[in-house]
Amino acid sequence: MSDRCSWVGSDPIYITYHDTEWGVPEYDSRALWEKLILDGFQAGLSWITILKKRENFRNAFAGFDPQVIARWGEDDVQRLLGDAGIIRHRGKIEAAITNARAYLEIDDFSAYCWDWVGGTPLQPGFTTQADVPPATPLSTALSKDLKARGFKFCGPTIVYAWMEACGLVNDHLTTCPRHAACRALAPR
């Protein structure tokens, strides 16, 4: 796929992620939450770092089962701080536990997320990577609402990256073959 989005580069992990997952509309509540947590762990790091450790994260965080994680305490934080397979950052680990509790307070996380875009992925139609914003008024509003609900590590830039990853917004460049493919996945 020669006209991929320019951020992909040549790393096979990035290529596979871009070509099969990034921008595909995600409707599963638990999967949406997992991706939000991983985007929080990515803050200040490159996404490839998270992708390379994603399976380690899934193992360390009980398959990202919020029912399990919400019951965790200091012993679990210490266990995770000792796990070299993940990002060992106390604030991010504690945020994941806090976010599990906040997630459980929302009846239907998928409906909550998709309501922000009217149930249909946004299609901004950017032609160059320079046109893609790091955050938008919508990601800022969603970030503020998540924080009001108790979520942490979910600033406007993290939320926008998560929206892109989960297909809430189709930011594949219009020159990228995945743009049309992801656009076709949007409900009509």
C-alpha cells in the first residue's frame, strides 16, 4: 500500500496496525476502554513502544477487564511497577485502576463514546499530515467530560489520538487507501 498515511513509516508492526486496526470503528465497550488506557500509557512516548508491549499490557492488566482492575490496590500497583514488560509509571498505573472504576459507572461505554460523534465516524478528509490537528474542540470537550467522571490521563490530545485509533474520526489521509476502506465501515 504505497500511499499510506505518512506517520506509518516502514516498521512492520506499524504497517499491520495501520492497515488492519487504526481507524476501524470500534463498538465494543471493553475494547474502547482498553485503547483509551493504552493511549494514556503512550503519553510522552511513541505509539510503537505501546504496540510492542501491548500483549504484555494485556497479560499484566488481566485482559483489561475493568471488573478485575477496579478492585486492585497498592499491592497490584507494586506488582505492575516491577513488570518490565509494561510502562512502569506509577501515575499511569494508578490512573488505569481509577479509570476502571470510572468506566464501571457508565452504563454503556460504547454508546457514551459514540454519542459524542452522533453514532457515525467523523470524516474530516485531510490531505496532508500537517492538516491533522493534535486535538479538536470535540476531543477537548470529551476529555473534560471524562475527567468530570473521574478518568485520568485523558487530556484532549490523548482523547483525539484515541478517537482516531477507534475510528470515531477517520483521519486516514484521503490519499491513503485505508481512508475509503474505513469510510465504507461507517454506518449509513
